[in-house]
Amino acid sequence: MNITVSGASGFIGRRLLKVLGQAGHSLHVLSRHAGTNLPNGVRLSVWEPAKGPPPPESLEGADVIVHLAGEPVAQRWNAATKRRIRESRVTGTRHVVEALAALPRQPAALISASGIGYYGSRGEEVLDESARPGRDFLAELCVAWENEARAAESLGIRVAIVRIGMVLDPQGGALQRMLPAFRLGAGGRLGSGRQWVSWIHLGDLIELVRFAIENPVRGAFNGTAPEPLRNLEFTRLLGAALRRPSLFPVPEFGLRLLFGEMAGVLLASQRAVPHAAEAAGFRFRFPQLGPALADLLR
């Protein structure tokens, strides 16, 4: 298939390009940077999501669009940062759909990223894809983001949305940031440690996106492993995988001092489960955290 991928310079996008290339798909990348380093044979078009639609030639002839682009959420928030995050995701997705509407032939499918921030912090509640959205900044962002993607359905395009949880890989994301402290034996729970963490091995997330590309599925899918854990258990297993103690908790006030409002993301309790993916026939290679960490850290 001919596949156009936005956001391919991130650690999720880089792995996705590798896997799709190995599967024999023809790839075209949308990137904000003309100098993005890409595998041989991958075409590149420069695109700034918030400023306008992507170039028509990047979408013409595409069978599937995978839309991952977005300003990183994991940074200290202020009004300007929130505006950039929203524009990169909501406005950027609107621009993608506008460009698709102008094509003489639309692609068969749009696979769009979202996040489990959609649900807000929900304590002990088990959250499958039918759960209502939350009401905080990230939840409202995800709702607007998903609505823009779903607008492509009016064009006859199949839309699948992957609500991504904490993606684990030592080369990027949360795990990369946690490893230095845990390797020194200075890691530990965040806040009370009672909050639920919905995580996923990067390899499983990539295969879930590939599954959505290659199968006629539609709607929302939680991009999380079947067995979420409390933060206390998550940090204990990470310490055990590194053969280090995990006895140094980070108090809530310290997180809020460091990250401001964004600390709420680190302390949020989201017990998300991938009912839609499993019902569609997707099988996780790493449903449990212990084997996932053993694979990632070997």
C-alpha cells in the first residue's frame, strides 16, 4: 500500500516507518523539517500542521494516512504552550481532512493518534473505549482532536483512532526519562503511587497501528496493554528489572513545583483497557509489564 505518515520524526514514528517499510509498503513522510533523516526510498514533504493543509502531492495516490504529528505534551504548560499543543493536534488534523477533501481520489483510511488523556483522571474506574470523556485540558483537547479526525468519515474514509497510553521504549518517552534515576537506585513512586498507569510496549503499539492500517476496523482503540498497574507496582517492577531498589518517592508537591499544571498528567489515574482491539482480533505480544520490561531492557 501507499502510506503517508505525519509525525514520523518522533520515536513512535521512526519505529513505525521501519516496520511498514519492512512489510513492503511505499512510504511518504510529512515533517516540519526538510532535513529529517529517513530510510532509503521514503519520500518527504515539508509541512507545518498549524499553518495550513499538507502539500497535495504528499497525499495523492495514498491508500492510508497515518496522522501522528503533534506538539509534545510532556513539558511545563503555560498559555502559549497549551495553544501550540492544541493547534498542532486539533488545527493540524482539520488541515489534513481539508486536504483529503480536495483530492480527486480519497484514501481508504485515516489512522489518527489520540491519547488516554481523553478520559481524564478516573480513579478506580475501568475505562474501555465506550467510557465518557473527562473535562480537563487534555480530555477536551482529545475530544476536539478526535472530532476533527472523524470528519473524514463524511468523505467515505474509514477512520480509526488510537488512544495512546504510556509508551515504553528505552530510546524515547517516559521510560527513557525514568531510567537514569532508577539505574542509580534513586527511583520510586509518584505521589501516593495508588494511581493506575496504562502502559504499552512500543512494539505492541506499532503492531496495533499496523493492524488498523491492514484491517477494516474503525472507531476508537485504547493503545494500552491489557493489564494496567498502579504506579507503585509499576515502579517496583521497573526497579526489579534493573536490579535496583525503588524506594525514593517523588511527592506530589515536588511534581507540581517542577511541572506545574502538567504534573496532573503524571498523577492522573487512568485504568484503560483495550477491549476494542482485542474484540477485533488483535493480540498483544506483551500484555504484562514484567516480560515487557525484560524485553526492552535486555
